[in-house]
Amino acid sequence: MNTKLIYGPPGTGKTTRLINIVQDCLEDGYGSEKICYIAFTRKAAEEARHRIHLATGANPKEFPWFRTIHSLAYHQLGLSRHEVMNWYDYRKIAQTLGLQLTYGGIQEDGTVTGLSTGDRLFFMVNQAAVLGKDLRTYWEENNEDIYWYQLEQVAGTIARYKTDLGKTDFTEMVVRFTEQNLIPDVNILFVDEAQDLSPLQWKLVNKIKERVDEAYIAGDDDQAIFKWAGADVDSFIHAEGSKEVLAQSWRVPFEIASVADTLVNQIGDRVQKEWKPREGSQGSIEYVSDVNQIDMSEGSWMLLARNVYLLEQFENYCMDQGYVFTSNAKKAVNEKLLTAIQDWEMLRSGGTITMGQFKAIAEYITVKQGIKYGFKTKIKDANDEHSVNIDDLESEFGLCTSAIWHEALDRFPQREREYFLAARRRGEKLLAKPRIHISTIHGVKGGEADNVVVCTDMAFRTYQEYEQDPDSEHRVWYVAITRAKEKLWIIQPRTNRNYDI
């Protein structure tokens, strides 16, 4: 069995390289059903299927083994959706134990994340399994402010819940797949983002490798930023096989690449890689003391910070300025309210809407002078499909539809009202895909933008971890600055707990 290790520095087209090799395999006579392509996330798996469709014209269904690791295990185990633990199950267990889970869902690998005690307890139970460690040993190795009896109680409750309901979780799926040797009948294996694989996932990959003729393992150890979630970058760094480094970045300009090299060369254990910055662009770096000094009226932007609480400064700035944005920390635009505003303005311009649309508008209208008492009760039983216009609403309900939306729709927070008004004045399209994205660094890996703004401060606990394991932090900031295609903006720190770029 031949193994090729493909190292792809930022913007060098790692996935494109893998898809090109898939095409070569097809041309060499391998059937699409004989190729297994493992991606780390659903998004990456879908992207791979889409690209092979564009390259070959083949129906994505002809490639049954283009999957995430968990999708592969799920399929081979013959599971149904109701047999797998979901957010409702974890929330129910937490309620039984009187614990709070603050995160509104679970990650693709089944990890519950967050900062509450409940979040940490659930995370630790799963993490011990991901790392293949005894729970007590894992607890003793981690300096967590968690009592053992609490952790043991949570683990026992989860185990009993799964047994009673006949459920499994994401981690157990991978264990069962590996132990039962449920390897699909394939000849070639592709693995993308290998630096993010956990020890348990490496076992699965190695099981498949034993059965195939060729394996292509791709990733970038310098971008391994999920060690905290169990990623085993050392297995990728020290894997055996022929090596290929993709040497031309199509994203990162010269100035930013130079700083990136300085950061990454501080990492103690890594694969040495020489790569060239994007041709034809010098790029630039600017230091500012505050985000308010940056004009974001044009271009695509990423506003990045190490911890979630530090994103608030970016969100407040965008709201004050009327910039439409997306944020990993919170939903920037209430689309239901925005639709109600647009429907109201349509009425004012002489248009027609349905009664269902008007009911949605009515949720944001306070009964006050000029509106007939009980109008909401009256419209409750009205036919949603019935069409209404400005005359109907004035005669039936006494609504003054000449009032502009921010006077008529008054049942939503003043902060949102000011944001919408600022965005309208700026001429922003509130329903268009935002060109500004606010995120933690971990939440944006794989993305890019013309401009990247980084806040170099970090939380006390994060700084402690930085002092204990500087290599992991060098990788995090390497990922952050290499998202930039043109310009990097660095906000000067306000505390002594920061990363020096």
C-alpha cells in the first residue's frame, strides 16, 4: 500500500489537489464506488462532492464514500437518526441533573461546548472517550475546577440513558466501526484536514488504509488548532509516506506571508514547508488602537478574536455604523422583523400583502392611539391567504399606514431600531449576503476575506494555556492572519494577556 502525505499551507489549493488526484484515479480505471474520500466536516464533504461533479459531470450519488468520518460509521452501522444522541437528549439529561447547557446545539463530532459547569462536564465525558482515556485518568490530568463525583454522575447518567433508549453517540459510532472492521470495499483512500483527526479517528483511518491500494492524506500541521478538542497533530507530523508540499499560495500576499513565517517558525515540532506568497500582491499590515479607526464601507472583512467575549466590540461597532454582518456569537439580523419592515413599506407604497404577512407585522405593533382596540384578536382568525392593501387596513383596523416603519413598528428593542436605520442610511442591503463576518479564530478556519482584523487580547485561562503550550497558540494566530487576501489590521492590545504579532 502506497501512502502520499500532502501538506497544504494557507491558500495553496489542497482540496483542488485532492480532487485532481481523484480524477486521475477515475481515468486510470477505478470506479467511483471504489474511492473513499473522508472530510472532517459536512461542509467539506459536500464541497468535495460538488467539485467532483463539476470536474466530471458525474452525479454525486455515484460517489457513495465521499463522507465525513461519522457519516461513514453511521452508514456502515446501519443506524437510523433516532438511534443517535442529539441536542434534545443532552438537554434532557442536563435537566434531570439540574445542570445548565448554554450551547444551542452540538458539534459534528457530538461535542457539547460552552463555559457553564454543565457544558464542561458533558465535554469532559466525551473528550475522554475521543482520546481513548479512562475518565478518571483524564480528569486527573486536566486542571479543571470540576468535582470528580459530578463528572462520574454525569457519565453514569449518560450511559444509562443511552442503554435505556438504545442510543449511541458520535464517538461510540467510530469505536464500533473500528472494532467491527466495517471497512467499505474500496481501493483508494483520501483524507482531508488530517491535522484535525483525533486518536480515535486515526485508528479508523488506519483500518481503512490496511485494505486499500493507495492512500492520500492531506492537511497542514501548522493549521492544527483543535488540540483542545482532541486533535492529534503529532500522528500527522510523524506519519510515514512520501511527502508533497503545495508550494504556491493563491491567497496570502507577500507582507502577510512574511509575518506568518515568523509566527510558524516558532513552533517546535512541525513539518518544514517552503511556500510562495500570492504573485502580484504585496499586501499590507496596519496597527490601530481601536476598531473604530477602521473604515469597512467596502470589500470583504473578517473580524477575529481569540475568545467569544471579545467579539462584542466588533458587533457594537458594526451596529453603530450600520454595517450588515454575520457573527458566530449571535444572529446579527432578525430576519422575521426585517421581513415585517419590508412588507410594511410595501403597503405604504400601495402594494398588496397577504393577511398572513400582516399578522407577522402585527407582532411588532403596539395597540395605541389610532389603532382600534382588539384588532389583533380580530385578525387572529382571518384567512392567511386573503390579500389586503392599505385601504383595507385603514378601514378595518384604523391603522395609519402613512407612518414609516420605525414609527409604526414599535415593539422591538431600540438598539435594533437604530441599527436598521443606520444600515438604511448607509445603503446596506439587509438581506444580501453580508460582506463582514465576525468570529472567533477557531470558527473561521478555511475562510478568507480581503481584509482581516484581529484583536490580540485573550482571556486569562487562554493566556495560561498559551504559556503552557505556546505551539498551539502560534498555530491559532498563524491561521488568523493567513485568512487575509489583501490587508491585515492588528488592534493593539489593551491588556498584558495578548499575543504579540
